[in-house]
Amino acid sequence: MKFSIIIAAVLFAMPHVGNTQEALSLPNNPLDVAFGDPYVIYDDATDRYYMYGTGGGAKNGFAVYSAVDLANWKNEGQVYDASNENGWSDSTAAWGGAYWAPEVYAHKDKFYMFYSAQWKDNPGKELENFRIGVAVADKPTGPFIDLQNHPIFDPGYPIIDANVYFAEDGKLYLYYSRCCYKHPVESEVADWARNKGWFEEIEESWVYGVELKPDFSGVIGEPVLLLRPPVTMDDAQAEWESRSVTSREVNRRWTEGSFTFKQDDTYYLMYSANHFAGENYAVGYATAKHPLGPYTKAANNPVLEKNTAKGGDVTGTGHNSVVFLPDGRMWCVYHGRTKKTGDDRMVFINEMEINDKGILRVLP
């Protein structure tokens, strides 16, 4: 299985790995880990990798897997439970409370988990009332306890898929996706779908960025729109970012699952488009000279997508993160599906190589 992808060299705040040679050996994909939205860190104290994600058998929260070699993962059980003393979410809401996309960062001898869930403060009885919270623990296996009894902030619309960038100047940036829910957007794609009699409107999700307070208690300033689906059908990105609509799968276009890093003086923002539960889920990226943009989408998008057109059986590839090795090697961690695994989202990890133009390919 081969994909193309763009990535960058190591950044101090990015998840990295140990020096064991075992870490460079991987089993056949997919891994025996049924996670969506996988995110991996390395902990020096235990000399182990820890993988967090959506699902994994956790109820009203999140589980973690650990490994010494990135290949043989052990389920360490649930590490976050929404019923903790500062819990702010509603576990009875749709999708079981929607405990999605956890990312964990080691910072000042603590571990901080950013995640999405349904907010219990819901006077309008919205079906999608997602917000982002942060919980803290003394070790990667938890228990994680919410820092406060409410989300980090309320932008006035549902948000998911938190990603945090730690800048060299000490500033912190929170990236997230505004959900498609009740967010219809006019575009040539929407006109096209309406004229065909398929959908009356097309809802979209957009990626935003905002500066984060140093103690993670809130944000500084107003969110900045960074990425959205193309407005015109002749846009080079329109075909791949609109496949969920043009295949008549659903009346939504997503821009979500962002992952931000820096190489030299360029910021890279990776993102996923199309329906996370469908075969067209795929990954692209954009670049900028500042953490909050403006970002320009890459000409070679998508850089990670289904391989069925090439004789493979992998679909639904998306919501990636990246692990950086001290020797410069890089691994792309993402979820996908195969004919054998069916609807279950399984974790894939592939080594990546970079060429002199900064373009990487994911090795089989």
C-alpha cells in the first residue's frame, strides 16, 4: 500500500519516540487496535509509546494502549472518565456523549488531554452540542481529571478535533473544527447538488485557530478561520474535498482532524475532508508563515486516500497524527478500513520519507 504525504522535521512539542531499535519495526497494517482519530506520544520515564483515540472500548471517556515498539500494543484500560469531579459533558447525549479525538501533551511534568464531547449546558436542546475540554494527569495512563467544570471556551457553535501547537516563543495555539451542524454554505458545489435534486443545502465544517492561554484555561482573542472547502468547482481542491457530496453520500463537506507542525520557517497544517464514516475520507495539507495563517492548500492534495483504484482494499483513511524519531525518521498514524475489518476504524502506521522538495511518501 502506497500513499503520498507531506510532513516536517521534529518540533519540540510534537510527539516523538525513543531510541530503541524495536521502534523501527512495524507489523502488517492495520494494527490490532480499533481506534478512530489515533494520537501517539512517547514517554521518557516509562520508555513506552502511548496511543489515544476514539473508541477502544472506553465508556464515557477514553482508553489508552501502550507499546515498546510501535507494533505490539497493550490495552491499558480507561484513563479518562466523564464522571470525574470536574466533568462537564453529557454522557446521555447523542453518540454516547461523543467522546472523540483525544490528544495528549506532556507539559511541565504533567500530561494534558484535549478532547471533544457533548456539553451538558444545552438550553436549545441541540443534537450536536460539541465543545472542547482539557484534563490533566500525572502520568500517561491517567487518571485524567478535567481542569475545570466547563469547556475551554464557547465560540457559539459546536466544535471538535482539538490540536495544540507549542510555538518556540512560548505561545500556544489551539486548532479545532467548526462542525457542519446547522452551517449551510452557498457554493458552486451546493448549487450543483441542488440542481441535480440531491440536496437542498450543503453544510460545511471549517478549521479555525486561536491563541490558547498558558494555563489552558481559555483562549486569547478571537478565532481565525484557517481552512474551508472550496467555493468554486474549478478550484483544484474541489474534486477531492467534495466527494461525499458528489457521490451522493451525504449533504456535508468536512474540513477537520487538523494536525499542525513546523519545518524551517513554514507551518504545515494537515486536515481531513469528506465523511469520516465513508470510503472517501482523505487527508490534505496547507502551508503558512505564521501559526494562524493565512494558509495555502498544497497542489498535490490529497496526500493520503483510499487505494482501491490501485488494487488495494483500504478506504476511509484520515484523521492523522505524526510521530517524529530522533534520527529524523517519521511515522504517519491514521485510521482506515479494509474489507476484512468492515466498518471498524483500525489504526495504521506507515514510515514516511522526504525528498528535497519537502514532499514525503508513505512507505508500504
